[in-house]
Amino acid sequence: MATLQVMTNTGVGKSLEEATVQAFQTNLRGPLLQPGDVGYDDARVVWNGMIDRKPALIVRCVGVADVIQAINFARDHQLLVSVRGGGHNITGYAVNDGGIVIDLSRMKGIRVDTAKRTARAEAGLTWGEYYHEVQAFGLASTGGVVSTTGISGLSLGGGLGWLMGKHGLSCDCLLSADMVTADGRLVTASASENPDLFWGLRGGGGNFGVVTSFEFQLYPVGPTVLGGMVVYPMSQAKEVLRFYREYARTCPDELTAWASLMISPEGEPVAAILINYMGDLAEGERLAEPVRKFGSPLADTIGPMTYCELNSMLDDAFPYGTVQRYWKSSFLKELGDEVIDILVEGASNMLSPMSLVGFFHVHGAAARTGADETAFGLQEDQWDYDIISQWTDPAETDMHIQWTRDFFNRVQPYTNGVYVNHLDAEEAERIGEAYGKHYERLLALKNKYDPTNLFRLNQNIKPTV
């Protein structure tokens, strides 16, 4: 009888009989893919083109029942498990070698309640798809800044986005979630039902189970907002970032200001300030004026756009699946002159025209959430900075990784924690840094909901029971 070679969650290979796999397929509504099947290679592609993993099984779930069947099968056969939403995380944890992938990307249902201003969204949606639906009613909640990002991973890890100054992080907008546990039970987490789990899902990552749907609070947004960027020559970058530091700290909740050091489409190193204003366009123009008048800009793209256009504005800089990627990230409590000098010097010597250094300013509502209200414990006025290396030639991988590490090490003495969604796979020792005093409470939840660590391919909180 034919067998399928698989990888267990202990790192040991084993065989599954064909009849066992066929019986599993019979209990699914969605397709079950194996190597060689039509669609298998497409289904294992993720955002980071450096990831080339070959799972033994990919379950393309179309509903909660498929998720339950997949979890039960994985648990019963001790399989290595990946959970895929948008597949956008830098680590590529959405796929694995030799195990099973619980693929949620076909679960794209969404229902908008305009009276309550809420959305119930399935876990396979991307933010572009989510906004397409909610913006039809002039509503939105905080989501990602690249439209191909999945709603699941971003929200479970916190969720920095354009609306965070006004309405908090994605996890702050979360009202409830449905999750399948490691023992195959469907549970709901909210402020009134399993509140301990609800706390952990808002920033605790994918550690506790497979979330199949999210209920978000919606807010009136757009459809027209003010957005865009002003671009300056790299020779002015230090002055631009010092100006940006002070400007960002004066922004009202409705105004978000981020920055970047990058290479222009013309091949020139540049600095950019990106802004978005949610409100009266005339007031937005007034608040944007200092950015537009500072220094000697090379380009100014600030103007009215739809909220959906704003959330796809950066898509071309981060194409899906075709680019090799490696990055390092931390929070900066202060964007001081000394660290600005280091960042500008490093960015002036980038090895690829696709690479960049980005700055996300956490302010407003995102910085006012109570420190213990969610598992995301770093909600204070600060900057998330990211050294993002991107290249296309796999032969250059070692060179780009070493450059990124060396750059990061020069900045590290000035940092203050890290955003868990921006941790790389090699940074397990920094998970405690991401959660701080919340780590022990998250560990207790892990012990309760996933004591065998079935869900380990994430920024993993290892159980102790």
C-alpha cells in the first residue's frame, strides 16, 4: 500500500497510509493537496520569496468544520502544523517542510452591520478585500498598510496601521473572535465570554488556536482622505528626520506621519515623510503644509485619495512572493540625533534598490490604551523602525542578511522592545522582549489552551505543563 512521508511535531519523519489520507479527504469540503497535485505549488507560495517549503499536506479550508477536521487529524497523527491566513509574515511560518498546512485563505466571508458599525470577517481575508467591503458603507477599522496582508496575523499580533492614531491598533478594534482549540473545540472569545483568551488574542499572536473569524468595531472613514508623501534628497535626510521627529509628536489623532529612507524609482537615495489625515480635507492640507514646505523636496504626492487607495499606496514596494526578504526591527522610545545619524549612514549604503528603512510612529489612541488592557503591552508614544532588505537574486542572500544584521547591531543599544509581528524566525530569544510583563500571563494561556504546543510555528510561547 502506498504511503505518504510526513514530518511530526517532534522533528521525526513517519509514514501515513494512503487509506488514512483518503479518509481524511472524505471528511473535508475543501481540497486536500499533496506534492504533485494541481495547485499545490501555488498554494505553498508566501509573501517572502526566500521561503521555499514543501508541506506533505495542504488543507484548503472552506469552513470551520474543515478547520476542526484538520486540527484533529494533525493532533492524532502528531503532525507538524502551520496555519496560513495571508501568508504575509516575514518568517514564512504559514508553510512548513513535511507537515500539514491549515490554509484559511479561501475563507473570505464578511458581513457588515451598518447599524452597529461592526464587521464579522473570516480569517482568510486580506486587508484589501476587507476594505473593499466595509468602505462600501463609508466604514473602516485599523488594518495593515499593504493591501495583500492578511487580517488574521496582523490583528493577532497587534496591528499597526493608518488609523491607529484615531482608533487604536487592529487588536484594539477587535470585539470578539471564534477560535478552534488544539483539542478541536470551537470557542468564542470576547469581553464577556472567555475574557482571558480574548485578552491574549489581542496581541498574543497565533499561539492559542486557529481563529476562524473576527468581529471588528467599525468607524466612519472617508471615502476620501488626504494622503501621500513628500520626498527629499538623501543629503537632507538627517535634517528631514529631525524635523519629522518633532512634527510627528505634534500630530493630532487624525493625522499620521511616518517616514522612510529608501531608493527612488530613478535610483537615487532619498528620505520621505508619508502622511495621512482622516477628516476635513482643508484642515488636512493646513496640517500637511509644514511637511511640504520643509527643505527642498524632490517630489510631493500628497492629495485627496480614497481610503482603499491609501491602503494600497505601498503595495508596489512590497510585491507578493517574488522577492527575497530579510529584516530586523525594534521600537525606539526616542528618535535621537545619535540614532538618526546611524540610521542615515546605514541607509545611505543599502545593497539593493528595493531595500529601505521605515519608521512607524505609534501615537494618539494607540498610545493611550491601558497597558494591561490587551496582550500588546508596548502601546506608548514611540517609533517602530524596520531595516527591510529586499532582493531578487538568491545568490546574494548571505550578503544581504549580513548587512542587515550589522546595521541592526549598531542601532540596538538605543532600542526599547520589539513589535512581535516584525520578529524574524531566528529571534526566539526576543519574544519575551515583545511581551515584557505580559509574558507570564500569556504563558498561562498557552498552558491552558495548547499545552502540547501543537501551534508552535509562530512567535512561540512554549508551554511549561
